[in-house]
Amino acid sequence: MAKILIAYYSKGGSVKKMAKFVEDGVKESGVDVVLKTVEDVAADELIQYDGFIFGSPTYYGQMAAQVKKLLDDSVILHGRLEGRIGGAFTSAGNIGGGNETTILSILQAFMIHGMVVQGTSKNDHYGPVAIGAPDKRAERQCVDLGKRIAKLVKKLCQ
Amino acid sequence: MAKILIAYYSKGGSVKKMAKFVEDGVKESGVDVVLKTVEDVAADELIQYDGFIFGSPTYYGQMAAQVKKLLDDSVILHGRLEGRIGGAFTSAGNIGGGNETTILSILQAFMIHGMVVQGTSKNDHYGPVAIGAPDKRAERQCVDLGKRIAKLVKKLCQ
Amino acid sequence: MAKILIAYYSKGGSVKKMAKFVEDGVKESGVDVVLKTVEDVAADELIQYDGFIFGSPTYYGQMAAQVKKLLDDSVILHGRLEGRIGGAFTSAGNIGGGNETTILSILQAFMIHGMVVQGTSKNDHYGPVAIGAPDKRAERQCVDLGKRIAKLVKKLCQ
Amino acid sequence: MAKILIAYYSKGGSVKKMAKFVEDGVKESGVDVVLKTVEDVAADELIQYDGFIFGSPTYYGQMAAQVKKLLDDSVILHGRLEGRIGGAFTSAGNIGGGNETTILSILQAFMIHGMVVQGTSKNDHYGPVAIGAPDKRAERQCVDLGKRIAKLVKKLCQ
């Protein structure tokens, strides 16, 4: 039975809200999902999941150190997550504020684990971006991301 | 019947050699493959393929203008390549010479088409890099890339 | 006497409008400036300028092929632009639409020429982004970019 | 009197060795330099320096979490480091192993602080990369980076 982990770091609450919208999308697709803060995820626990959707605020153009720590710790599983699915989302202070590079920083880490990632031809191509708290546009994109990752997990990991 | 396009631009011949190694990998996997220079590919022809593996020399840290032109022209198919598979490889003058950003420039373009891309936990994580002409190490990675993309095409596009 | 080149590619007109705002910023700073489309710039002409501000629409997450062609052609000056100044701006279809990666694709090319680039702690950190036609926010940032590059040119190249 | 901070995180020792070579380059240029591990740098201390050269191992294609933590903490100085100078270096496991994206992750953070960064037309364009322990090639590039940043600091910050 496929299972997706949504792990996020949120200080102001915007990323947490986005995480819940992403969770809605996964659930609608009928895939099991666990929602946690990155601080509550132990690196060796990652082996249990088929898909990973990480959320982070945009801090200096990359994921927050707390999210990076989990990824650095995940080296104990290096090579064993090959072929699993990854996605990312972020909340940023403003439009050109480093949001794309933040999402790509997470996706690149997933690729280095040998994971599969997917863009979208619509809206935020690399992953959902909220400017501050998520508006309707960001909400819809988060739900879509959840569905997109769930669909890939079902096709590639079951 | 799934089909993969390998399209490349090569001036000195290194990228062309890599393209043939990638082709070997696809063929070994039993997936149909077409090998062409980017100049010989018409944008509307891209609709016929399930997977795309683009090769470019590293020119100022991104794909060559000739490769970019094909991608720019592919806007006529925007939205219709969603869910297809993409991969990339490059030959560069030296180690920190812009090779990773070149490969990522192609993968990002594919993601904006809504495509699926995959890294690898071994060796060149984003895609194969040759320093100058491809050595045995680069050859092996190119074959692996062909196999990796063929495997995804078979799982996701047939 | 220091001189800055603003070179842009514009199809719909948004990037051209941004280019003119950038020009205003350079002029206010009292530095000579030439404004041209990339098609009107010959690569060997680049040797005459101390600063370069390139503008491009966001096409598949990188600069347009027309802009890339000029940069590829500029290899005839490789090593001779070391220490000069570079900046970039873009117009994109939507927020997470590849605008940051477009600006960074230009800045990375400039860095490979050995140039100096600068971010800003305010607004669009890597360079000005307009969503569609430039609004007041984008206009102000374009003027600021012109001033920022002019200031660096005056300090480093006169 | 201008002063440069070299801050690094090193587990295996390769990045530490690179840091010392960078220090040599700064010293040769006659600029004051402080060499510290990132764990020994308090964020508010950054205000004292004119130039920053950060070193990190390549961990999943970005700077180590320890380096990111210092940058995240530096938000207390946001806007006050505008116009200062930044550079970066890394040690990676292999050629396409995420080293360029690691260096760019640091340079992008510096740009978001409004800092000035510079590439080089020779060798590793974004910053020095060692594959494992630094060889002669990496050593020379580290010394060059120290000199390059020192030169910019002298021109822009004194």
C-alpha cells in the first residue's frame, strides 16, 4: 500500500496551511498520507514512504536549515530511495524573493536520492508558491501538487 | 508503442558520442529510439515521442542557443507534453565549468512542459557530464541514462 | 568614460518597457548607456562596455534563444570581460513561472565571463521580475537595477 | 580597515584545507582575515566584516544545514550587508555531484543580502570545487578566490 509523507517547516503558519491543502490533494487521490513537521521526522523513517512532499518557507533562496538537516541526515538511506517520488512547495515574502530556487533546492536534493520529480505546464511550474499566506490560487496549486504526486506514486510505486 | 527522441547539438563531437551511448542504453531496454541533431527536429514533431533526452555542450552554464531554440519553438505544444519523460547530458571544458547548470537548464525546461525527470543516487546526479570527450565513466553513465529514461517511459507512457 | 549596454529581446513589448526603465536608472546615475535589441548587438562590440544589463522574456525557465545566441557568440571575447559588471531582468507569465531561473541563467553566464553581479536585499533579489507588462513595482525595481549597476561600474571600471 | 570572514563547515577535513588555501590568498592581498567554523560564528558578528567566503561540503546539492543555519540566523542583519562581497567554495564526492548547485546556493543567499559576487572566466567559474581532498588544481583556485574577493573588498569597501 503506497504512502506519502508531507514534511514541512513553518514558523508563521503559511507553509503549514499549504501542507494541509497538499494533504487534501493526496487524500482525494486515495493514497495514504502522513503529515508532520520536519522536526518530528527521523531520517530512518523515510524508508517507509513512496512519495515525499516537502514544504519550507523561502529563507535566503533555499529551504530552511531545519528542512536541510533532515535531508542531510537522510544520507543513511542513500541509494535506497531510488525511484521514489518527490515534490516541493514554499511560501515567500515576495514575487522574485527566491521562491523558485527554494523549491528547486528541495527537488535537487530529491534527485540526488535518485527520485522522480515532475513539473507542471500550468501556473507555478516547479511547485506551488504562496506570496505570504496561501490565497485561492496557491490553495488550488497545492491540491494539484498532492494529486500529481499521488498519481505518480500509484503508477510507479505500487 | 513507446518512443524516445535523443536530440543533441554537437560542435566538437563529444556530445554526439555521448548521444550514441545514451542510444545504446535505450536500445538495450527495448524501447524505440530516434537520434537526431536539434537542427533536424521540427518542434511539432515532438508530439510523437514519449521520452526526450537532450544533449548540449556546456556554453556559458546553459544549453547552447540551438537547443534552446527548439525548446522555445516547442511552445506550440505547451500543455500537450504533460507527463512525458525528460533527461539531459552535457560535455564541458572543466569540472566546475557550468555543466550542472547546463543539465538543469534542460531539465527545468522539461519540467515547465509538465514532464517527469529523475536523478540518480550514483555518480552525476542530475545527468551525465563528460569533461571533454566522454571517457569510460561518462560512457557508462550515458548508457545508464538511456536505460533510466526507457524504464520510466515503459512504466508511465505505455 | 564608463558605458553600459542594455540589450534585450522583446516580443510582446513588456521586456522593452522594462529596458527603458532600466535605462532611466542608468541615466539618472550619470553613466553613458546604449539600449539595443540583442539582434542588433554584434558579439565583438561587447568589448566596448563596462556594464551589461540583459533583459529577456521567461521562456521555459531560461533566457530566450536569441539572448543565448549573443552570449554563445561572446566566446570570442572570453577572458577579456573579466571584472566587468552584469545585471538581468525578465518578464514572465506568472509568479512561479521560471522567472528567477531566467534571471539566474543570464547572471551565471556573466559570472562565467568573470563578471561581477549584485543582488538586492529588497524586492526581487536576483533582478526585476514583471508579471506580464511592468507595473509600478516592476518599474521602480528596473530603475533601481539601472542605478545599482551604474554605481558598481563607476566604482570598479573607471 | 577592510576585513574578510572565511567561515566553513568541514567533517572530513577537505573543506577545512580549502579554507586555509583561501586564507592564504586573502593574506597575500594584504587584507585582514578571520578563519572560523560556522559553528563558531554568531550571526550578529557578521556586521563586522566587509567580505564573506563560505565553504561547505556538497550535501544533497546544497550547502550543509550547519552553514544554512548561520545564513538563516543572519536575517537579523537583513539589509545591513548590502554591497558587501561574497564568495563560496565546496568539496564534493564526484564531478556532477551537486557541487555547482552547492556553490550557487551560497552565492544566491549572499545576493539576497544585496551582496556583490564575482565569477571567473577560468576553471571553476562559480567558485572552487575539490573532488574529495583538494589537489593542486583546487588549491590554486582557492588561493585565487581569496585574492579575487580581497581585491573587490579593497575596491568597494574601503
